[in-house]
Amino acid sequence: MTRTTVAMTKLRGSAAANVLASQAVAHANIRVAVGESVEQTVQRLRRIIHDDRVSVTVLSASEPSPVSATDNAQFAALTAAVGAVFPDAIVVPYIMMAATDSRRFTGICPAVYRFA
């Protein structure tokens, strides 16, 4: 099951362990799943936090890349290339949740594939 993921990557509070923080900041690295949007994810975080004292701010974002077709010449060429090197391999589509540079190509290419 693929879903939106959240990883807390940076936390900041008080300057010392024995001092109460007047303000705290948390940075989250979020990978938005296909079929969801950045705005939907922000709204879900606000519902989960459910505290008007906590603000949620998007520092940078990109929407999930579109799903590329598997019934086209591009996927057939990829399958043939993999088969030439690994004859026993079976090429199957999957959703990659990593933020790769391939998202930069979706606006100029009808099919963008990543593989592992």
C-alpha cells in the first residue's frame, strides 16, 4: 500500500534542556502520494493537529508526478532493454515515492519512468 509519508527532519525549541521554549518549530519532509495533492495533505495535517496555535506552512512543494502508461512504445522499449540484460527479469510498474529529478521532465515528456 502506497500512501503519503511524513518524516520529521528538524526540530527546534529552547536553547537548553532545562528551559521552556516560548516557540517551537518542526520541519517535516512529506512525500505526497499519487492521487493526493499538496493542499489536501496540508488540510489533513491541520485536521490531525487540531490546534489553532499551531501553524502549518509549506516552504517548498511539488505535486506528485503523473502515472506514466505501461501500454506504449516507451514502456515496451524499457522492458526490452531490461530483458536484454536480465533475461529472467519481469518488468512491472510501481509507484516510486522518492523525490527524483524525473518530476522535472513530466511537463515535456508523455512518459517518465524510474526503476529500481
